[in-house]
Amino acid sequence: MRFSRNFCFLLYEDSLKSDFVSILSDFGEKAFVVYHDRDFNPDGTQKKPHYHVMVMCKNAREESVIDNLVKSCGGANGRFQAVNSKRAYARYLCHLDNPEKRRYEPEEIISLCGADYLSMALTKTDKAKSKMDRLREILKFCQENKICYYCDLVDFCFESRQDWVPLLVGSYGRVIRNYIQSVDFSLHRKGAR
């Protein structure tokens, strides 16, 4: 008997079960699913669209159990592979380390049973870059929309951009407030001339 704890498999549209996400959820283990429909072969032809599935079990499972799961989802040829590095495979799901391949966004990942894609796949450098990109986006928004009051930005974020809220209340909050105050000051100064 062989066992696996973390494994992956492919699903193609012509063989997958329409309720495969429910089947994976009912399996009760953390999992990621992503749809790859923009991949190309080395010769430039488009690859057949497919889903990548990665399952991460708390305890090792008998391969016969995994085989049954893969087949019940409609897995390609019923095959699966053991995953040695969860982080490396999670990063592969979006091609984060493969600049020659079409990149998929983390928001495209379906996370099941409490799996957290960003915590699994992103390194500290990636997370810092992501925060910096969002900070630039916030400051550009303030400039383009002539936001003069921090409370207006907070209200907007709670209504429309909840992904910005952690930066407002976190360590970047002071930078954002100072930026708004300096823009407000420069607007008044320009108007006084």
C-alpha cells in the first residue's frame, strides 16, 4: 500500500464532472483549483483548456482513496502526482516563477476547505511588492479623484475597495494620511496664486 499527503491532477472540460468542486469540498481537505485557458505549446499552438487541482491532506491518504477522488472528479486518465513542495506547486498554478508562460492572477484560484492561496504561494518579497502596488494604486486614486480628506477615502474603501482597508488601518495609514494632507495643501496653495 502506498500513501500520499499532497497531490495534484488535471481535469479537462470534456471529461470533468460538472460538480467536481463540490466533490473536492466534500472530500474535506484543503485544495486549490485554477482554470488554465490561456496556455500555449512551444510551437505556439494553444493548449487544450484544463483545470489544475492541488489537494493538501492533513494526514497521508491511501493512493486508492486518492485514485477514487480523481476518478470521481473526472480526472484526466485518472492520473495524479504526488506534490513534494506545496509552495512550489502553488506558485506554478499561477506561473509565478515561469515568465515564459501566461501568468494567472491569484484571484483566479478557487480555494477550498480553508486553504489560503496567498499565504501558501507568496513569498515575503511578493507580499511586500503587492502591498507597495496597492499603496501606489491608492495614492494615484487620491490624486486623480482629488481626495482631500482621509475620511472620504475610508468611506470609499469600505463601500468599493475593501482590499485597500488593511493598508489604511495598518502601517501605511500614516503615509496615506500625510499624502492626502500634502495634496490638499498643494491644491489650496495653487488656488491662492
